[in-house]
Amino acid sequence: MDVIRDNPLDHRLLLVNGRIYAGGRVIDNGSLLVGSEGRIEAVGGTELRSAEAPVRDVQGSMVLPGFIDVHVHGGGGYQMMDGNYEGIAGMSWFHAAHGTTSFLATTDSASEEAILKALRNASEAEAKGLNGAELLGVHLEGPFLHPIRGGAQDKRHIRPASRSELERYVEASGSRIRLVTLAPEIEGGFEAVDMLTRLGITVSIGHSDATYAQVLEAVRRGATHTTHHFNGMSPFHHREPGVAGAGLMLSELTTELIADGIHVHPAAVKLLFETKGARRVCLITDAVSCAGLPDGEYGHLAMKDGQIWLKDGSSLAGSSLTMLKALKNVLAYTGYPLEGLLPSLTEVPARQIGVSDRKGSLEAGKDADLLILDDELNLLSTFVRGREVYAR
């Protein structure tokens, strides 16, 4: 039976006999030493076996850096917008069991009151701590979107960008907003890009009907990211490249991708990787609360065969994807080697939200966020800051 463990590491731990993916290389028969404070002390080969620490033989299994999901609304029956600790904790546990070691809790377009409640709750949950994946802050997706490209976002709550409203959100979050999705072409959009860039918050162009020229202006002002590329944006056309074309062409933009084979055709997934390269693609789940649950109806959503739609069938409404499944899909769609794709789940999201000093790779001094997998990429264990939070 799968279990979630709560066993804080109060001593060093030495993993041996692993196939370790670290720093763009693969170390066969490798060793990894975790310090008592949950950081990596050393990564290497058999020379580390003399370290004074309890030993765990992983018996040839793969050891990968933990996956970072910067766009996830929920999972396992829980969601960020529940506005309570249980919602965040449930997400944390569910996704830790599927390869995520840290994440940004992601909002939906809603009333200001509901968003403020969710942001305060996320800040409190982050301070309290979680027993699964680590909460790194918030992704504010909406409400400053273009209604034509709103997708499953509640159109009643899509509105022009407001500096004062943004300031209230930043304050309510305890300055823990790391990523904001907005449509720069809407009223107040460019001014919002300016403000967020000054605050050091990553700006993502999404749910946007912007022209190529408007995307260029947003990039000039500091936007560096696109939200679930190809979805919820003006499409590529040879006379107007739109947001989709701009994301493909502009090196300044890192493109999110929902690689479930539903939101984006496998051939388009390969196109994005061929065009941008793995270090400019950020794999995400965009998972919602019913991810991991049986097919059925969940509030305003209906899930069948893993596809999640609004009940009226008008729009896809998030995904049932996990980060581990996203990796498996992209391996199949592109034919790339594992080490070539890992940055899109690790280093890239860490860079985009400003945590690459401690997350995203297996290096000495960084947090011991790591996964142990068998040769078929089945998850055996998840470690978050040195704690084994999941074991199969």
C-alpha cells in the first residue's frame, strides 16, 4: 500500500548505488549525502561511502531532482481556492505522491474577497508547513484576463487590472506571490506588468488576446513567461503571430506547457521543445481538485477518461495531470532522453520563480528534494528537504 510518511530527518543520510541525475550528468553507482538540516552535502560516486551516516541502498534505482509545479490549482479532492489549511495540505500530499516536491498554489478568477481569503490562507499554510510537497508561494492566475480568452475562468469575475487591487493581493499573501498571469493588453495591463516587475514578481502572459506587438511591449516591460502555452491565448497566424507565435519566437519568454495529450497535441508538444529547447519550456500540471479522483461530476466540472470540462462542455477546465505523468508523456512525444527533459520540470521552474539558489538540481548546498524511481519511472520515494514524505 502507498503511504505518506511524516519523518523529519534529524540525522545525515547516505544514498548509495543509485543512478543519479545531477548537474546535466548521470552518475552510475552514485552516492548522495543528505545533511541533518535537509540540504545536500555531497553528490558523487563510491568515494562518498566512507561518510559517517546511515546508509540506504537504492539498488540501482534512479535518483532525480524533485519536480516543481508552478501552476497547480488542486488535486486529490482538494484545491487552493477552498481557502483553508486542509485544501493546501491535501494538494501537498496528493502531488508529493506523484513526483512534485514543491509548488505554487494557484488561484482562479473570483471575487476579491475570495482571492484575499485564499491568499491569506496560503501564506499561513506556508508558515505552518506541510507534510508533503513544499509550498513555495502563490501563482495568481487572474482576475486580470481577457474575457475572450478566459477559458474555464469565471467570466463574471474577469476584470481590468488594478494597481490598488494588486497591492492588496500582495499584502494578503505576505508578499508570497511569485508568479502572476495576466493579459497585458487589457485596461491597466501594462501598468500591472511594470508594478509586478518592480516587485520582483514574474509576469506571465496568459488568457490573453494580445497581438505580437503587444507581447513585445509586455516583454520590454519585463514579462518573461507564458501561461499554459497554446491554450487561452491568441493563436499563431502568418499575418498576426499573436501570443502563441510570440512565445515560440521570443527567447525572453519561457513557455508553460500542459503535456497531457489533451490540451496540446503531441506533435505540438514536440514542436515547442524543438523550437524553444527544454530550458525555455516549463512543464506544469494545471491540475484541479478532481485530479486523481474517479470519473464523475464535481461541482461545475465533469471528468471522463481523465479529461476535465465545464459541465456545459464549453471549455476544458484544468487537467488531471501529475508532474510524473507529464514527464512520461513528453518522453514519448519527443523521443528526447530523460536527462535532456529534466530541466523543464526542475531547473526551469526554479529559475522562473526565483528559487534556483536552493531548488531545481541535485547539488551540494541545495535542498534535498529528490525522487527515487525504478527503471519504468514508477515512483518509489519522494524526499522533501531531506524528509521522506512518500514511499510506495
